Amino acid sequence: MHMHHEHHTHDNGVAPMEELVALMKYMVSHNAEHTHELEHLALDIKDAGNEEVYNKVMSAVENYHKGNDILADALSKLV
């Protein structure tokens, strides 16, 4: 089990940019960790003999990678 970071704002309702950048860095890293875990899960499923489910999970992993790449690009424009 892991904890998810909760976003909070300051008096004016807007978080400072450094907080937003830190949150984006955390999310990109966190998502990459989950993607890596899914890849391992997919391999375990394949090893258990279920090629169809392996292929579906790996398709999701590919989409996670694409999304993570987009988030990383967005982050690069913040820093």
C-alpha cells in the first residue's frame, strides 16, 4: 500500500509554482513506478500461461508510457 499526495492551496487559492513543479515531479515518478509494476505483473501473467491478458496489460503499459511522456514534457515546460 502507498499513500497518494493530496494537493492543497494557499490563502489566494493558488499553489505557488514551486509546489506545482514538486507535485508534477512526484506524479511523473509515481506513475513511472506504477507502470514498471504493471510490466512485472504482465510478465507474471504471461509466465502463468495467459498470453491474452498479458497482451492487454502490455497494451495498457504502452499507453501509460505515452501518458508519462506527455506529463514529463509538460513538466519540462514548468522548470
